Amino acid sequence: MPDYEIRIRKSSKLFRNELVEYDEKYAFDPASHEEVYLKEFVAENRASMIESYKKLKGLLTSQDIKDIRSRYQMTQKEYALALGFGEITVHRFEKGSIQSYADDEIMRLSADANDMYKLLNNNRDCFREENFVRLMDTVRELQKLQRNRIARFEMSEFTNLTLTATSVLDVARYMIKKYNHQYDWLDVETVMITPAKLQLLLYFVEALSLCIYQRSAFTNDIYLGKLGPYVPEISHEYGRKERLEENDEVYLSNGLHKIADTVIESYGQLELLLLVSICKSEPPCANKKIDERIERNEIREYFSRIYQ
């Protein structure tokens, strides 16, 4: 193939009475300074236009549908039958056919493992027993993960933010001040954060940092204790205190700041014993012995599955 440059430009086209803007791929010949027609780009650009049209109309894109189906490790046919569609319906949607709003709503529902459980069970007769059992096992595993999806956020919220690792003590000081301010209106005895709860919240800060940014919030080792994950430096600094209070201002990178706030607003509102139960039942901790180190790669892998 000649030395054409492959370029992308914003284009628009009238489709189904809607002006659709999309990314159009084209070839440019720098020698002649002219655009070059390439047949293979025609179908690709139409697919790009269709995807943009789906977004414009509030429909799942072909990639969205693939992503939902892939979570359940289903073939296109299996996913279609599980939803009560015709055998090749999902194949057509993933190839660019535009689904109805009714079909779109069913596929959106299926993204929730609990709803997929109901859909699959309702269409059990469409599968051989061994296939049904295999698919249901996958759905049940995702239900377990979904139950531990405590924080509510979109990955896009972190796109323009950056995370810089810092001292675990800096993160702790920020968490203490933020937590106490967040819940100081509650008329309960345990309003101020305790060392045990701080340890668990720091673990979730690290978990979300690894999941979202693939980077650590802090580099200190994390071990399994009787009440779940702990960082020795935090035990040394705060371990003998019943209630923690910090007044100093601590500055974190905007990405880490956002993660810390997310953890406090979600995991922070749960009782200590519930947090302990969640942590100790999850794979990064479940098979560990007391005072055994919890590996970063195990934390990253597990929480990436929860928040995928």
C-alpha cells in the first residue's frame, strides 16, 4: 500500500431525519495533497455513524452490548436466548443493526446480575441443562461481586484527574478529618473515626486506586489482621487511641482526593463489623493467615472485577 496517511475528522450526515456527527476515517496522500478513496473505509465509517446515532438516541452501542454479554461469558446466541430474543438478534445488534427501545431496555436490565438471573431462569427451556448450569454459575458469581460493589461512581469521573502516590499517613490524616466532618451531625457515640475503621477505609482507598488508575495511593505494605487489612505504620501512629481527630490541612492529588471522598461517602457509612465481614470474605483476604501480606496484584484483580 502506498504511503498514505490515515486521518480522522469530524463529519456529519443526515440519517433517519437526524443530523449525526461522527468520526470519519480517510486516507490522505501527502505527495499530491489529495484525499484518496479507499473502499475498506466505507463500511467502517458507516459503522461509526451508526454508533453515534445510537448514542444520540440514547441506545446502547454495539460495543456496549458486547461488553454486557462478555461479562457473562456468553456467546451471541446464548445471550440472545437468555433475553428471550431470536437466535441471531444479538449478532445483528453487535454488527450495527439498530435495536428497538423495548429490546434496548431488556439488554440494559441484563447488565445487572440480579436481573440477568431472572431473565436466564425465565428462559431456561431454551438451553440444555449442562449449558444452563454453566451460565447460571457465572451469573451467581457476578451477583456475589455485585453485592460487594459498595461505591457508586463512573470511571469517566476520574478521566481528567491524576493520582500521585503519597505517604499513607497523609492519606490517613485526610481521611480522619474528612470522615469526622462528614458524619459530625450524627448523634451517635461512634461519630469520630476509630483506628480499626481507618485501617479498612485506607484499604479501600488503595483498592480503588489500583482499580481505577492501576497505581497505588501509597506504597506501604498491607497485612491481614484480626479485623481485616491493616498498615503497620497506621497501627504505630494511631493504634492506642479510641477516637481519632486531625486538624491539619492535607493536600492530595485530585485523583486521590476524589477516591478518598468516594470511599468515605460509600464504605464510610457502613458499620465496622460489616466492613470487617466484607473484607475478610473477599479473595484478597479470604485465604490469608493473620499477619500475612496482602499482595497488590490480588487487590487490583479482584476490585477490577467488582467495578469493571
